[in-house]
Amino acid sequence: MSGRLCLAAVLGGLVGLERELHHQPAGLRTHMIVCLGACLIMLVSMHMGDLNAARSDPGRIAAQVVAGVGFLGAGAIMRSGLGVRGLTTAACLWTVAGIGLAVGSGFWKAASMTTFLVLVATYVFQKVEVRLSKGRFLRRFVVHARDSAALVSSLEDILQKSGVTVREVDIQRDLVEKKLQVSITASCPEDANVDKLSRAFSTLSEVEKVEID
């Protein structure tokens, strides 16, 4: 029992250390405690099953960990500008809880392999993501215009010809005033001229105003 608890603390701590090095809100101690707590809950569930095998279901208590840790992960998610931070940390917390449950049930080989793969995903592939997105930044264009069926496709064509990748399009339509507000979140190259894009939008006859965040 003590060995399983110690192993859960070590495995959870390894994932937490990686998050700590990236200055995330849930770091070493949080991941270690979540993994340790999940392991303890699994041990208690199995112990209760041994005491009363006919009436106890070891998986019932452990299943609550999977759902309950989601509330903890939600606290690590924050909105930052046009993006969201903390999703990877929240996923790590959820996975660490699973690692703790696996260690508690004696499934330590799978727990160790999962820890290794999580570290590969968060450390190695984080560098790959940075390299792939290097030199790009997010911008949001808010276009106020008269209602037109072809407006959105015209805006997207202008962005694509400038090497800008459209990430998200949000349309609000005023049926009374017959107005449109189109919000486009786009990934722009480092050398993108957003003022030139704004002027290109303004050349469309339907467009009345362009805002850039």
C-alpha cells in the first residue's frame, strides 16, 4: 500500500514538474496531490470490496474521481486575449487522476507508461507546436456591414489571398436594421499588414466599419 502511494506521488509529481516549469497555475504540488488522492481512493475502494464483496463495488467510488477532478481542471483554464490557456494543464490533471487510480489498483506498468507518454506529449510535442506556429499571431476582425449573402465569403477570400488562416467566424444579424456584424478570428503571418487588410475590407460596398483587436 505504501509503495503504491509513493509511486503515485512520484508519477504525479513528474507531470506536475513539467507543468511547473511552464509556469502553469496547477504545478508540482497540485498534480502530486491529485494523483496521490486518486490512488488512496482506489485503495479504499478495493479495501471496502474485500470487506464486503457481495455488496460493494470498487469501481463505483473510483468512478467519482474521474468526474470530480473535472471541477479542479476547470479552475486551471483561463481566457487570455483571443485564446484560452490551461487546457493542457486541465487534461494533465484528469490524466494524473487516472494514473493514481491505476497505481492504486496495482496496474503500475500502465501507469508508468502513461506518465512517460504524457511527458512526451507535453514536453516534446510542445516544441513541435511552437515550431509549427512560429511567426504567426491571432487577430480578430470585426466588420459592420449591410446584410449581404456574399459578404462572409468575400471577407474570407481577402484573408486567404493575404496568407491569413481563418480560425473562427461569428455572425450576428439584425433583421430589423438589416445589418451584419461579422467577427473573424484569424491566424496571421508575422509580416501581415493588418491595416492593409482593413482597407481591403472597406473597399467592399456593403462594409460600413472595420474594427481590429
